[in-house]
Amino acid sequence: MNSITSKEFAEYCAHEEWSNYKAHCISLDEFISDWLPNMVEDQHKLSIFWNRDDSAVLEIQVLLNDLEKELKKY
């Protein structure tokens, strides 16, 4: 089974109206402390496991709670 890297998946997601965007690596800390709060402020929701046809939509606070819970293990 072939595995796909995070960058390859990000590039796959740059489709149609997103085709001018380029994959950019950010740290988990930056994602948690900068990106997610800005998305909340802009009233966005997260779309995860996108496959160009469908995705799961997740409230940002749910992801933040899950990440905080997981990070406490380390």
C-alpha cells in the first residue's frame, strides 16, 4: 500500500478554486495558537478527510479539545 505524505495530500487538496495555493508546512503550535483562533474569529469550520467529493466538518473547539487532551499524554 502506498502512503501519501502530508505535503502530497495538501497539494492534492489544492484543487479547482484552491489551485493557486501552495502547500506550506506549519508547526502544530502555530496551528493551535494562530490558525485555529483566527478561524474561530472568521467563523470558519474545519473540513477534514477531504477527498474532492466529500469531507467531515468539525467544530474548531472540538479539535482544540481533542488536541489538548492528546498533548497531555506527552
